[in-house]
Amino acid sequence: MTGDPWSRLSAELDAWGAAGLRAQVWWRDDDATAPGPALRRLLDLAAACRAPLALAVIPARMDPALPPLLADHAATPAVLQHGFTHENHAGPEAKKCELVSPDRRAAVVAELRQGREKLAATFGARFLPVLVPPWNRMSEALPARLPDLGFLGLSAYKPRRAAQAALGVVQVNCHVDILQWRPERRFLGTQAALALLTDHLAAKRRGTADPGEPSGILSHHAVHDAAAWSFLAELLQRLGRHPAARLLAPQEVFAAEVVR
């Protein structure tokens, strides 16, 4: 590998182009609740890079000023549902999880329905009925309930196990979290973040990963440091310029089910 941390990504995209293919990438940002400098910076970045954005909004914590901001901004992000309250309901020794089994907490089903109805009523066509579980995890008992709750999509983290999480619920995950969360929260680093993206693209091109799953970039605007913002801007700009890369709109990512 050369000293340029971007060279391997460029070479991988070139390989896609040489094969007559286009690498499909999408972008999801989590934990949206209210207007603020970080969210406005995110939206400005999306607009400047002409990068389609899927914004995962927490229904129970949504500020009334959020819908007008999104409606008026040139970025025109799609809205996904990020749990309900983004609170941990797992046991003391378990990994954090809001969407636990209904056997453990019966209210989880009603809250998901309530959250979906609230976002649909608030955002109209801008809302896609796609569930993004907080902390990217949920009980294995819940996907089968999603169709009856009105969800047509699911998005978590790491390569999906199947194209559908349940009948009629398409799953498209993210694969590149640009943050490191432990032992301290900060930017993951250019080399490490690009390795995640390049490795996923290479695996898809070679047929060792699901070729139908777009490669997903995951950001968290509220907690970005300066290095994370700088990296995200450069990544979006480079992907937008490369002829063998295509940044997909969320409506396209989940189109098979959302359109139907």
C-alpha cells in the first residue's frame, strides 16, 4: 500500500469501472432529534456534495423545530425511524438494546407503531417506513412483527444475512462507521475507515459478499470531531466524482419495497 490512504479505494473503484460495473454506496446518519449547529453542518455538507442522505430520527425525542428545518433545506434528506426513545431496556449485563423482545417488555411493539405513525404524519412522503434499531441491534423476535407494524425496511450494521429481514421487509445495512466508540469516542481514522469501505466493495466485486447490498456509510453528526467532518466531506466528494461510484438515494436503496 502506498503512502496515500485514498489510493486503495481509488484502485478498487477503478477495478469496478474496468469490469463495466458501478459501485453503489449509500449514506445514513443516526440520532437526529433537533436543529443545531452539527445537524445544520450535516445538511449543508449533503447539499454541497449533492450526496443523498438518510436521516434516522428518534420519534419520541423529536423537537418541533426539526420538521421545518428539513422541509426548507436544500439537502432534502429522507427520514428513517431510529427506534422510539433510544433508551436501553436490556439487562445490566447485556449489550445496550432498546428493541428487546416483547416477552421482556411488551410496550416495545406499541412504541414502534406509535413512532412510525408520528413520523409518517409529520414528514409525509419524506418519511420512509424503515426501522433503524438504536445501537444497531434488536431482538430476533421483532423482525417478523415489522410487516404488521407498517415497516417496509430495516437497516442495522455489518453485512446483512439476507435481503429480507421478514416477508416484505428489505434489509440494507451500513458497513463503514466512521467513529470509534471505545475506549474513547472519536474519528476511527482514515486508514481504518477506508479499509472498511474498500474491503466491502472488493468482496462484493469478487462475489464473496452480497452483491445486491449497497455499501453503507454511517455517521453520527452530533458527536463528530473535526477529523470526522473532514474525512466525511472528502469521502463524499471523491465518491461523487468517480465515474464507477454511485451514491444512491434512500428511496432507491429501499425501492423494491417502498415503491410497492
